[in-house]
Amino acid sequence: MTTSLLADAFSHHTWATLRLLDTCRVLDADQLATIAPGTFGSIIDTLRHLVGADASYLVALTGGAVGTADTDTMDVAELHTVMEAHGDAWSALVAQDLDPTIIVTRYRDDGSAGHAPLGIRIAQALHHGTDHRSQVCTALTVIGVEPPFIDVWDFADSEGRLSETPPAP
């Protein structure tokens, strides 16, 4: 069985977002309203934006086969449910024989459209997730909550796919 070069990247993307949502599930409304300087917005607004944009990327990349998600008022548990489904959608998408040069058009609600190669759209989805997860982690530290370990090495370790050799004595 051949695995897509992008499979690990999007498995990490989904895993890291779900871990972050798990951490935020226990926060109260005041904590979720925390804004750290230099970030997108409050913790909850950033999480909603992160998952909502992820849905938007999937809509464009699947030609609408994956539906939109109105995340504007979702709570953390609802966002988690949506992101779980995205994991399956990303896996199915990147398992295909993708042409990174094909132009993908994203239609916006205001009637405008953006046109970019598939490779750029894939890169944006990964970058966007990493950027906003980092911002939420920063906000968590502001309220004294330890952010989850969500980098790629943590993902590899959690999947049993990282081994370390200690230095020789």
C-alpha cells in the first residue's frame, strides 16, 4: 500500500487541532474570552476561525463534496466534532493522485473568487492551522494553562513512529 507524502502532515494537522480543542474543553467562558496581544482574537474566536477556515479549505479542495461548517457560534465540543470529520476528509483528499499545479477556485459569499494552484492551497491549510494553534497556545499561557505538546515530534511519538538512540556512554 502506498501512502501519500501528505498523509503525515494532515494527520498531524488534525491531531494537533483536536489536542488543542481537548485542552480548551475545560476552560470557562472568561478563559475562552482571553485575548493575547498580537494574536487573532480570543481563544474561542480563534478556535472557531481555525476550524471554520479548515472547512472552507476542504469545500474548495473537494469541489463542495465536504460541506461547510457554520462555526461562528459553536462551542469547543462542537468544534471538536467538526474537526474529527475533517481528519477523514483530509485523509481521503491526500490519498488521491493530486496535481499540485491544477488551479482551484474558491468562491466567496460576496460573489468574489480566488484562484490558486492546489499546491498553494494545501500549503495554506497547513500553515493556517499551525499559525492559529500557536496563537491559542500563547493565549493559554497568559491564563496559566499549560498548552498541549502538539508539534510534529510529539505527534510522531504519540503514534509510535519516533525512536531515539541515546548517546554512547
